[in-house]
Amino acid sequence: MINLIQAAVLGFLQGITELFPISSLGHSVIFPKLFGWNLDQSQPYFLTFLIATHLATAIVLFFFFLKDWIQVFKGLGRVVRDRKIGASDTYAKLGVLLVVGTIPAGILGLALEKPIRALFASPLIAAVFLIVNGLVLFAAERLRQRQPMTVGASAASQGTERTTSDGSVGGSVTAGS
């Protein structure tokens, strides 16, 4: 069973890691093994504890972003009322994407609950997934850094046009012209 100190440490770990693009669940599985805690992670109490810490984080973030959530719910209301998503209605789009994205995740979670639970209870598997996740994040950051920084359409066309003799703009500038 989890004692109070372990619960506090795992709760703190959950709160910190949830806000970053890393697996808070993976850390919660690996951390007890690293510190030699005698926790049977395959027991229902451990899963219940992890769900409770994730729920607590979700509640805190819900209230932190309450103004945004209200706008998302209003946007979903507009979609239901108008039966369409306005072209510039960002909150309606976000609401629809959240609903549509949650449905497949929920179905897969329910269908694969037992194999996933067994798979991710292993600290070794959790560590492998954390390493893979880290490599993907590293690669994505490297690719992002390679992309040239442009600001809007004007930056893309800046320096590619020239003024002709009659004062109109046209043609493209080439090297040596």
C-alpha cells in the first residue's frame, strides 16, 4: 500500500510532469522502482491512486483555464445551434476537435484496458516509452529549428519583387540582377 510520504511524492511528481510534454504516468511507474519502494503496481489500489492524481490535475487545470473552457463550451453551443462551425470561430473548432479526438481515445482505452494496464505496469516498458518519447521530442525540436523563421505573407515575398521603369511592381529578383 502507498504511505503518505510516497503519495505526496508521487502527487508532486504528477503535478510537475503533467505540465510538460513528458509522461507523468511513466514517471509514476518508474519512480517507485528507482527508489526501492515496495509497491505492487499491478494491484487495483495503485491504478486507483494514479487515476485520482490525474483527476486532481485535470480539476486544477480546468479551473486555471476556466475562462477558456467557458468559451469552448459556448463555441460547442454555437455549433449545436447553428449546425456548422464558423470559419473564424476558434473556440467552436477547438471544442469539436476535443470531442472528436476524445471519442476514439475513449473507445480504444475501454477496448484495450487490460493489455494496456499489464503493459504499462512494467517500469522497464514505461522507461522504454519515455526514451522513445524523448527521442521523438528531440527530433521534432531539431526539425523545427531547421525551418526558416518567416512572419506572414510579407516576409515570404520580401525581396522577391522589384520596381519596373514605369513604377509598377513586378518580376522577381534573381541573383546578380
